[in-house]
Amino acid sequence: MTFSNADLFRPAGSVTDGADPVLVTPESAGWTYSGLRVLRLASGESRRVATGTSEMAVLPLQGSCTVEVDGYRFELDGRESVFSRVSDFAYVPIDAECRITSNSGGEFALTMAEATRRMDPAYGPAEEVEVVVRGAGVASRQITDFLMAGVKLADKLLAVEVITPAGNFSSYPPHKHDTFDPDAPEVELEEIYYFKFSGDNGYGLFREWTADGEFDTTMIVRDGDVALCPYGYHGPTVAVPGHHMYFLNVMAGPGDERTWHATDDPEQTWVRNTWEDQQPDPRLPLTSHEWIV
């Protein structure tokens, strides 16, 4: 399938499913591997979710919950918001039915990927999630690697959280991961961006394009918006002053090896050299596994 500018942007409210603010399946995205659901649970509500051929991670965005699957029971402490702390999470394999219950209510991301191996259900403690500050100067951002390649819980699913301080750039230099190239190196991965912003009326910018001009769009992104990256270059993401930007990335592809490799836009990769003479933004990291009292 080829994609146009209009195919790539799913504004808040356009991909709802009942009370749930987001449902993006491989079919609705027009691709094959990656998906995202955001559940909105009322106080005391339970939801049963059958995974079928998709493995998934349950990640609290706001609130706490219990995840029950295959005789396991995982208590997720969660968080008040994505800007308050790094959360714990649960991994749920293919061909499973899980029950998600929240006593106090909240929103919970289900990051999904089509998979072939059935892994064991697992719990990811918040204190074991790696938090990295990447870049320098105004290109500094926080990477929360809760389910990237170094976390050996999943078969195909890759997922990461990024916090961009107000006024800063992420996804920079722009990069792509749409082909298998052992010499680059590069791997083929479909990617979903799900955005949230601190404060009221926050927004940012996000660009993606292909070298051959098939699509080239710069989006104004707001809280709850979704951007799809099927192939081509993407970045930067820019947080306007006064509002921190959060985005959740969900990635999956056809490769046998669960890994992430990308190729920079050759016209902008030079920016990496400038980081050697700059310090990371002193506001980072903005969150950790510790509770803010």
C-alpha cells in the first residue's frame, strides 16, 4: 500500500472505540505488524482482552491496574500521569485472554505487535526500566526503554516512551527504518507515535516524508493525537515552549531478530557532531521510577 499525507495523521477523537480513546490495528493503519489501543476504565471497571495473534504490553498512562493472564496476577502501581514517573508494565503473549481491572480508573496503553512465538506472561518493575538522556542542547530528550530490544520479554514488539522538554527537539536527526540493510545497519519497522502534553492546550510539530516525494507532511500534534510512520524519514518532533511533550512509540516488523536500527537523513546527520561540545538539557531526566510526593 502507498500512503498519502492524510493517511499518516489520526487526530484525537478519530480512532476511538466506544469509551476507548485510541484503537489502531494493523488493518486500520493499512500495514501488517504494529497496533495500539488505549483503554479508558472507570473506577472498579474490568475489561477482558483476547490477544489472538498479537502480543502486547499493558502500560499505565494514568492510574493503576491489575492484569490477570494464564494464572498470573500482576499488580501495576502505575502513575498519576506520564509526566509524574516511569511506570511498571505487564507483558501478555499471543493466544491469551487477560483481564485488566482498575479500582480507581484510568487510561492504559496496550502496545501490540503481530507475533509468532508464545512467550511467558511477565511483569516489568518500574525500577528496572532503563532511562537514558539522549542528544544535547535543545536536541536533548529522555528515552524510557521499557520494552526495547534489550528487554527480552517479547517476540516482535518494541516499545519506548520519549519525553521532550518544552522548547526541545526529538526524533532528531530525522531517520528511517523501512528496509533490511545489514551494511547500514537498518531494519524494517512500522512505527506508531501517540502524543501527550503537559499543561493545557499544549502542542508540537512532527514531520515525516519520503525521499521520492510520495508523502511529505508537517503535522501540528496535540494531546491524544496519533501519527503513523509506515516507512520513510520521520522527525523532528518539536515541543513548543511551556509544554513538555510525551510520545509513546510502538514498533514491529517482519525481521527474525527483534532489534532497532535506523539510518539518519544524510542531509541532517551532521548535527550529531555538534553534541560533542554541548551538555544535555539540565532539566533531564524529567521522570524516574520514584514517586513524586
